[in-house]
Amino acid sequence: MRPHKIKERGKSKDRISEKDFGPKVQASPKAKREAMVQGFSKLWESLWSSSIHLDSALSKLPPQTKSIIAQLLPTVLMRPVSQAEALGVGVPSAEPWSIQPEALGRWRPASLMMERMYELMSQGPSQVDPMREDFPSEMVQEWEETWGKEIACQLIDTLGRSAPLSLRVNREFGVSTVLNGLKNDEPLPVRIEPSTFAPLGIRLAGYAPVLKSEWYQKGAFEIQDEGSQWMALFSLWPEHFGALLSEQPGRVRAFSTSFESLPRFKSSLTVIDACAGAGGKSLAIADALGGRGKVFAYDTSVKKLQALRRRASRTQLRNIQVAPIIEGAEDAHVERFKGSADIVLVDAPCSGWGVLRRNPDIKWRQSRDVLERMPKVQARLLSAYSRLVAPGGRLVFGVCTFRMAETREIVQGFLSDHPEFVLREGGFLGPGPCDGFFMQSFTRKS
């Protein structure tokens, strides 16, 4: 489930190179500061003048500049009003949400906040409580109308703070082995602990350079949110992992289970991850199966599927196959393989409200047109890929949002149009400490 990529109005500047962000950081403090200011200004302007994703924009920065700006920019995007207030930066009433997207690149409080946070970095991170004004009023209003003011306040508090960094340990290594290795062999600069609910998860209190770890090079873990890990396991064992799902979004309670107690699947099991993206859940499913069965990863992005091949090779998982899909032509592909899968996961594109901590630019870019279009896309994909499910097989629908129009209403519409499916386990997971998800399983009548 991926937040929908939103194309912005105006001249496209997607082809951005490192030189667009100014010179590399020099040795002197003054040169460092000037390079930081210049890099931030260029980056900030590019976010609103193109459709470039935040992570892609950050990747274009010189390494030394990136390491600093990657810590500061998400804070500005997550808490534009409360952070400004804490730093003594004035923000006019109703801004930044009253500003048109094409004018956001010139929003002066952003650069002022960045400069002041940079100056204060040596003092360590400060605690700033999120405010209602840190989110578009229409967004908060929908939360209140759907879930009530108490849950809306919880969502504001959770989604206005930085997300932890989470790892999924590959089964052959084991959580305790990797945890001890990261603590002792290559000590990390943040607190590290096992997940309280994801059986193969490890949670870090903040950013750490884990991709440089020898354990990562050996294929011992992948970076993956605990909720995303949970959805992969839910698609295989909903009768066990569905117990943690709730009727409404909110913090996840502690839960423990072991793979030893889970039923085993036949070696001929066929699983399809129909909207795989970069394949995090495909890898998690393939690893949970112990390399047995077949996991097919579908996506419209050939580039992402190529990245998935490389990741699968590093972890030596041989039971994954990728299949590029032409967007809008899903029916033709489905027709060739209908009724062939034991389990189909439709991890659909969505508004991404459950992952606002990791993608805070979503709330700045998202238009009403996108919100109205998403349910139609989800309903079409769920209907199309449901035909892949064999009689007696399982269909799982998932999104990283908690909007009623993209969750419960999609389920109700699907059941109305597809009486051959029976409703099973489902509900909301997170946000807090993981990202926010909705997942629902169905069984096709035999």
C-alpha cells in the first residue's frame, strides 16, 4: 500500500541533479551554514514546483548536506506551526494551508525555522507538542466527524511526531541474534529493542546508519515498519494476527506469538502481492514461508520490481518472482491467471494518511480530487485482482490510511458486488508505534 503520488501543477523539474542544490559543504562553520541554507532553499522550492518525492529530493543533496537537512526538513513539514512557535518564528493565521501549492516554495517561515534549528542542533533535539494547526483544517475535520474529537487529538499527537525506525529480521538469523549483534558488535547511537507486537521486528528510537551494518550486508534484516510487517503476516495467518486489529485507529497493544505455533502451508502454496511496490511485504511473506511456495510480486513500476529482485537476491530468497503490470490493463493479465492463487494481497494505492510521519509532504500536496479518486482506484483493483483467487482461497485488502471512504466503505461495496466472497477478519492497526493501516480478509466460496 503506497500513498498515491500526486503530480503538481506548474513546470516539471523532476530531473534534478546534485548541482541544483548548491556547493558541497566546506570546512568552515560559515561555509557550512551558507551551504545548508542554500541547499534547503533549493530543496524546499523543488518540492512545490515539481512532483518529486521528498525522499528522491533528499537523495540529490551532497552527502554531508543531506545528513543535516534530512533531520530538519521533516520537522518543518510535520509541525509547521507548533515548531515555528517554539522557535519564535511568526506564522500568519491559517498559513501554510491557505497558500496555493505553487506559492509554497516562497514560504519564508520554512527557511527561518531551518536556520534556527540548525543553530540549535548542538543542544540536542527539543520536544515540541504537535498542534491542530499543524494539519489542514479539512483533514482534522474529517477525523473528528468520523472518529470523534478524542481520537482526532490522538491522531494529531501521533502523526505530528517522528516515527521510529523499524527492522524486520530474516527468520534464519532470529531477532535475539541480530539484536545482540547490533548492540554489541556495532553499537548504534540510539536505543534499540524488540518489537512489542511484530514477531520478527526490532525498533530503534531514532535514525541510525543501519544500512552500513555488517548484519545488513549479510542479509540479516530489512528496514520495514512494524505495521507493514504485520500486514504481510496477516495475509498468511489472519486467524492469528487479526486478533490485534481494532474497530478504530489507535495505538497498538502488546501482542506476542511465535512462528513455531503457526500452522504450516503446503509447499505448492501460491501467493500474489498484487500491488507490491518495492516489495517489502513480498519479501516478508517469502521469508515467513521459509522459502517455500511461490510469491508473485505485481507492480506497474519496472524500476521498483528490479529493486525487489536485488533485495531478494541479497537475502537469498528463491521463491519470489516479479511480474510487471501495465496500469489500466490489469484485467488482461488477470484473465490469464484467474483462479490460480491461494492468497492474493491487494495492498492498494491510497491517501497515505496513516504514514504522514514518514511522508509529511502528503498533507501539503494532497488535493480534494485525489481524495475523491482513491476509492475508485481501490475498488477497481480489488475487483480485478479478486478473480485471481482460487475457490476456497483468501483475498486480503490493505491500505495505509484510516479514511472511511477507503476502508469500510470499500469493503461494503466489494461484498455487495461480489457475493462469491465471505467477510473474515479485519480492522485497523495503529498509528502508534507503527504506521496506520487498515486490512480486511475475505474467503472465496468453494
